[in-house]
Amino acid sequence: MHKSITSWYSPALGTEMPIVTYGHYGFALLLIPTAAADYLEYERFQMIDALAPFINSGKMKVYSINSMNKESWLNNEMEPAHKAIRHNQFNEYVFNEVVPFIRNSSSNDTMVYTCGASFGALHAMNLFLKRPDILNGCISMSGVYALTEYTKGFWDEQVYYNSPEHYIPHLSDPWYLDKIKSSHHIHIYSGSGDYEDPSASRRIADILGAKGIWCDLDVWGSDIKHDWPTWLAMLPYIIGTKF
């Protein structure tokens, strides 16, 4: 499998940001790490090995980036308003730097899908919903979609605009709605076992459905826990059967 690592100084984030790429061809899958993890997390936990048949066959090309959660919502020493600012800077990094990098390394017609588990699931969903003009869908596994789950009681306008469970019910702009509705790849998966919150997946699916937005909701059984074996089973299944 072809693997390459590069980095650049991010104007949005003010720091050097690495990105790893696996494969040569196919649609682009942009992996967002869980919690405070880094761009090599999915490789360390054998997700890239699990996806190898799809990568090696040219079905998809995988990209993985660093999270900034430890510099935002998971940083207990930071002022909450500054956490929200850092969250928005991460969004801008993805929109204005990562997506152009992906398109420059493939083509302008390449479909780009965000993907994440746990906290990464919220980011994957939020990034797509905010920019459905440059992103084509998302895969969110074992997520919650109310950012308030991470803000420890803090609430401001920026929390609202990064919390899909809060802003989607009020979204009425047809420019956004039509582009979101055009996606055939909004996949929301959860287990029902330890530390999973399947009700969160059902809520966001209901919210999207109320707006006429199709999504693929699948809640697995009570033996399916919030852990890597779950995601190692889910993501290859989604790629193999839904794409």
C-alpha cells in the first residue's frame, strides 16, 4: 500500500499540521481522529489494515489529520470562549487547506467524505453540514451530535453553530438544504453496548429526516461497545456495502 506523510504550516491554526495519505485512486475518505488523538491513530488501531482491500483496489484514497480537541474542548485550562475559537480555526483548516490539498492530489471531481468515531463523529458530521458545497457526505460512528456534551455548560453562538443537534432544526436556507439533500452518503452508526449512546444517533437522524434529509441510520446490538473493535467492524462494512 502506498503511504505518504506531508505537513505544512497552517495559517488557520498557526502551527505545523501533518497529514498522512494511503493509496493512489478512488474517492477520498478524510479521517478525523477520536478525542485528543493524532493523524496516525487510525493506523495504530489497525483501521488502515481493515480498509486495505478498498485502498489497494483503488476504490478509495484515505487521508488522516490531527485533531485539535486537546487545544479546545478537552483542554481544562482554557477559557471556554477560546475553545470555541479554536474549534472554528480547525474547521477553517479543513475547509481552506485540507480539502484543497485533497483535490490537488487527486482531481477537482473527487468526492470527499468525512469520517470519524466518538468525538470525530461529531466533527465529521458538522464539517459536512457546514460545507456541503465542498464535502460530499459523512460517516459518523458512535457519536453524539450536541456539542454541549463536551462544553461543560458553556454556551455561546459559536457552540450553537458547531452543534448539529441545535442548528439543523432551524436551518431554512435552501442553498444549504439542497446541497445537503443531494448527498447519498450520510451514514450514522452506533452500537448499543457499554459507553455507546444510540439515542444520540437516533436523535440526529430524526432531526435530519424532519428537514427532508436522507440518512443511513444503523444501530447495532447490546454487545457492540464504544471501542475500536466496533469501528473496525463498522467502517469496512459501510465502505463495502454502501459505497
